[in-house]
Amino acid sequence: MPARQFALSFLLLFSLLAGCGAHDDPQAALEAAVQRLQDNLEAKDSGAVLEQLHPQFSAQQELDRDWARRTMTLLFLRHKQVRVLALSQSSHLDATYAEKGHSEVQVALTGAEGLIPDSARHYGVRLEWWLEDGKWKLARLNWE
């Protein structure tokens, strides 16, 4: 087996094993959901991001899923490259409700037409996740 195929098989197996562990550990699954959200935004995959949003999603206590879709469309059309740089991140399970999780992230959001970013902003972001059917869904989003 060529080295490249071996490496690909190994990575696939590792991903499957890591995924199994995340389902057994709600904290690990929550952290994986945060990472998946970052990856989906950077991949400009609005469908995957919307899939991660809870049906009752709200941002800043007034914006909804349609706002999220429109905002991503505008951002992705405006910038060829989108980067979400997590400067610091912490996630924890809610002490009162086992099906709620919280993340606090300091992020730099950059957009670029070429290799050099032509826009950048720093945000303090608070995310509230709700566990539904074994998957963490982003229900509340607030930023400063």
C-alpha cells in the first residue's frame, strides 16, 4: 500500500475513533461542535453552518436564522477567503441543564480577496449550545 493511501486510511480511522469518543463525552462533543462551526465558516459552507443552528436560533436577542443566512451570503460574496482565528476559547457544560453548553471565544474575523486580509475585526463571542438528538446546536449567539 503506498504511503499516501496508508496515511489517508490512518486519518480516516483516527477520525472515526475520535468521533466515537466525542459522543461518549459531552464536553468533547461540545468542543468539536465549536471547531466544526469555525471550519464550516472558513470553508464558506453556509449550508453546514445553518445545519448547526438550532431551529430557535437567535443572535443578539433579535436576529434569526434568516439573518444568519443573509449575513453569510454577503460575507462569502464579498471575500474570497474568510478566516476565523480563535484567539482564546473556553467551553463548559451548564451546571443546571445537562442539555446546555456554553462557549466564550475571542475571535479575529478576517476577509481577503488575495493572500493578504483586507478587513479584520476582533469580537468577544458568547455561544449557547443546546443538545438535541445527540448533537450540539447553536441556539444563542451574542458578541461585543
